Amino acid sequence: EIVLTQSPATLSLSPGETATLSCRASQNIYNYLAWYKQKPGQPPRLLIYDASNRATGIPQRFSGSGSGTDFTLTINSLEPEDFAVYYCQQRSNWPSVTFGQGTRLDIK
Amino acid sequence: QVQLVQSGGEVKEPGASVKVSCRASGYTFTSYAMHWVRQAPGQGLEWMGWIDTGNGNTKYAKSFQGRVSISRDTSAKSTYMELSGLRSEDTAVYFCAREWEGLDYWGQGTPVTVSS
């Protein structure tokens, strides 16, 4: 089974700063990685698919990069609504998928 | 607009089964596969399984094999997730999610509580 490890577990930043979230896969997953944002009491929302493609309606301040085993989600100029939990998810052994354990982005 | 509407919350005793439904609207149901994902209180997302809504093929996570069954009713534009042999650790919110470029639409979630 492919394991996704996200770091850091918690990131504390202020509005206007840049957040950099990492996701590392236990083996090569090519570019088959997605990122999701989840706020309390809500389902996850797709942000990025295939490592670097923004989903419909996602602001340009969200960007994804990486391939193989190392991936990054960058959020520029943090807005108050960006503070949430972020998950990465791989589909390289589709249709099975796995999720990372999440990174909590807190307001400093 | 695309919507996935799930059935309401459930309370079950240990050993019982639960069946959660997910009704789709706003798109061609059989053109998009569906995944089921759960989230225990305060925990992360756990993938349970997948169904090809066109032909009914399924794939389940190893940790649930033998206990989970995912099905669909094309006339009702619905998918169903049934989990048997419930234990306290199955207390969670259960989500359906449509597969396209990523899991692009999610149901609102169905809380299932397992308690005696």
C-alpha cells in the first residue's frame, strides 16, 4: 500500500503570509496527486488534481507542484478562509486511493 | 448543478449493519464513478471503496474487505454503502464522492454512531 506522509502536522501562520505544505509518497506516484481543503463540519473540497491543476473555482493563490514522490501545495497571501485542514490523496493504483494524514493550518 | 445528497444519520448497536445512500443529480449518473470515504471523530480521511456506476464493478479497501458492500441503482441515480459487523471504531462520518479529475463533488456526510 502506498503511504502518504504530510508535513508539518500543524502550521501556524498569519493572514497575508505564504503557506507551504508537503506530501511525500512511499513510492513513485507520478503526478497522480490531489489536494483537498476541509473545514470543520464540512466535506473536503478539491483544490488541485494531477499535482498542479487547479480545480474549478479555486483561486490562483493556490498552486501545486511536484512529481514522483515529493509534492508541495503553496498558498500565497493567506486569507482568513484558508485556515483549515489540508489533505493530499494519491490515485496511482486506481481505483484504490489513499490519503495523507492531513496538515492543520492555524491562524498565528 | 451537481449535487450528492446522502441519507440521514444513524445510530446502531455493535454487530449490526448500516446502509447509507447517496443520490446524485445534475449530471449523467453512469458517466462518473463514486468513492466512499469515512472520517472518524477528530481523525483524517479513510478510503473505503469505489464503484463504477456504469457497470457496477467494485473495489474495496483491504481493511474493510468482507464487511463492506457498495452497490448502485441507476434508475434511482443512487449509490449505497453497506457496512456490517459494526463496532465502536466504525463511529464516523461517511461520505460519497464523485470521481472525475480528483474527487470533485462530495456528499454532505452521514454520521453513523455505533453504541450499545
